[in-house]
Amino acid sequence: QVQLVESGGGSVQPGGSLSVSCAASATFFISIFPMGWYRQAPGKQRELVATITSGGVTNYADSVKGRFTISRDNAKNTVYLQMNSLKPEDTAVYYCNVAIFGNGYWGQGTQVTVSS
């Protein structure tokens, strides 16, 4: 069984910064699997934000490149997302994901709101 618990997020003005984190727990060694962040804005489909392999190889959506940074601490089974230069269009519920042998597991989501 896999559990993902997100924390962080909140509200910030445009241009500000926020960070979110996701702690994963499982009955097996989860840190060898890729993890990532997705987001879903009201009325829109869930979309990829960033992913990171166990070895630290990262991938970002074009919309967040240069502004967001994904990282992970394998010893703590935790993945982080640092979000800088936030824009109103970054407003969404952010979800943590881990892909295990083709199966995706999701956290409960955390709200990020960017508004003046």
C-alpha cells in the first residue's frame, strides 16, 4: 500500500514564492521509483508540472521551466516543489504522484492560489 501526504501550498501574490512537499510511505522501498507533481485548475484537466527520477533526472512543463524546481530526498521518501515567480495561472490544486510499475498513486492534493 502506498500513501502520499502533501503539505505546504497556500496563497501568495503574483511574483511570490511557495513550496510544497510530499512524503511517501509504503511497505516497500519506494525511493527507487520516479515521482512528480501535477496540478489541476478549476474546469481544466490535470496536467504535468514536473517529474524526477530516483537518480535526480528532472523534467518540467514548458509553462514552469525556469521558475519551478523539483527535488527529492530519497532517505526521507520525500519530493519537493519550489515555486518562484508565481503567476495567477499557476493557481491550482497540486498533486503528488509516484509511478510504480506503470501504476500511478496520488496524494490528496494541496491548494496553491496566486492572486493580488
